[in-house]
Amino acid sequence: GAVVSQHPSWVICKSGTSVKIECRSLDFQATTMFWYRQFPKQSLMLMATSNEGSKATYEQGVEKDKFLINHASLTLSTLTVTSAHPEDSSFYICSAKSGLAETQYFGPGTRLLVL
Amino acid sequence: GENVEQHPSTLSVQEGDSAVIKCTYSDSASNYFPWYKQELGKRPQLIIDIRSNVGEKKDQRIAVTLNKTAKHFSLHITETQPEDSAVYFCAASRIPTFGRGTSLIVHP
């Protein structure tokens, strides 16, 4: 089946630093990737949708200057949390799909802790 | 935009019983409805999905039903086992929108 990886799986950083999270589709071309944030015991909240080669579409309330998304190739999307603060601590999960297919394949997630 | 409501938030059953989780959605243009199982600290795993041209789909102990007129769909798990314990999310996926999740606890 389709495999999506994320790196790193864990990151701890100081307040004010920037953190980059990578999402890779390993065995298929991901024309669309989604970035979600999940707080403990809550649902997945869609942050943004990115299509390869295009600017990401951000959901209402998500600051595009704080959460920079780049989808430069068909196998890689990155999320950069700029000037991270403790309230940005969360579980960030990406998913990917190919073409018009509806099924999303999720990465294993990245747990971010900002001190 | 799409709004997905999911009930119940917690469901506790005895091993061998059936479990039913219900979701409603608001966008009549949504035509794909997946269900995910998420174990603690792990990624959501697709367990079954249904498209709007189908009313019911079954895969072993898991089934999903869809009522497009009423805009609701349900997950049915029969003969529950302790390893079914997890959080289950429904989604309506023209723009991926998830329900709040149901924590299923299966007591041995």
C-alpha cells in the first residue's frame, strides 16, 4: 500500500526558534498533501492543503506567515513553524493523495514541544 | 464549508457486543466518507470508506451505511474485540473534514 513518512517524529525546541517538518510519499506521487494539527484527545484539524507546484490553501484562522508550507516536488512537502511558541506544541500530521483519488494516506505524525 | 458531527464521544461495550458510531454532514456535495481508527500516539488508519453512489459496504466485522437524503452515515462493528479499542473518526471528504472522534472501549 501507499506509504507516507514524516521527519522528525519528535522535536523539542526553545520558544522563538523555527522548526521544519518533512512529509514524504515513498511509493507514489502525491499531487496533494494535507497538513493537520491534533491536540490531545481532540480531532484532526485541517491547517492547509498543498498542491505540487502551487501555493498552499490555508484554512480560516491558520496564519500562513507562521506556518510556511512548501510542496516543491511530487514526493515532498514541508511545514515550517516559524518563531514557535509553547501554544504551538501539538501533534502535526500530514497526509497525501494522488491525482483524483479520494483516499488519503497519513504520515506517522510529528510531536512538537516548544519550551 | 463542511461540518461533520459525530456521536457518541465515548462508547463502552463488552467484548462480543456490537458498536455503532454515527455521523452527520452538512455539504450535500460531499461524495466520499472514510472512517479512520487511531490508536494512541499513532497515525489514523483507514478502516473502511463509502462513496455516495453506494448505500452500504461491509468488510468482515465492519460495515458502513450511508443515507444521502438525511446526510448521515454510520459505522457498525460486530463481535467487538479488545483490540478494537481506539478512537474512531468519520470524515466527509470534498474538503477533508473530520468528526470529533469516538473513543471506543471494549471490555474483555
